[in-house]
Amino acid sequence: MPDFPMPPFDCAPGLRLSAHEKVIQIQLDALTRRHDQLEQLLERLERRVWLTVYGVAAVILAQASQSLLSTH
């Protein structure tokens, strides 16, 4: 038996359910926030990939047109 008195606490099923719902809501909010961050990261990555693709295509077209102009 502990040397200090334990404070009484309410442990009704309704209170446990309410506490569980609050924890679930906090976890859901954190997941939603992380999902939004990942979506933003993917959008920036996609933009960079397309810029790279367009850059490579522009270099290839510039070299092709330069070689066509230099042969004539």
C-alpha cells in the first residue's frame, strides 16, 4: 500500500470514450497536417521534374537546330 493517498478520479465509460475521441482527433489533425505538407512537397518536386524535362528538351532542340543550320 502506498504511503501517500491516491486522489480519486472519474473513470466512467463516457469519460474514457471522450478522452479517446480527443486523442483520435489530435492524431487525425496531425496526419492531415503531415499529408498537406507531403502534397506540397510533391507539387514542388513535380514542378522541378518538369522544368528539368523542358530544359533537356530545349538543349536537344537547340543542338539539333544548330547542327541543321551549320550543315547548310
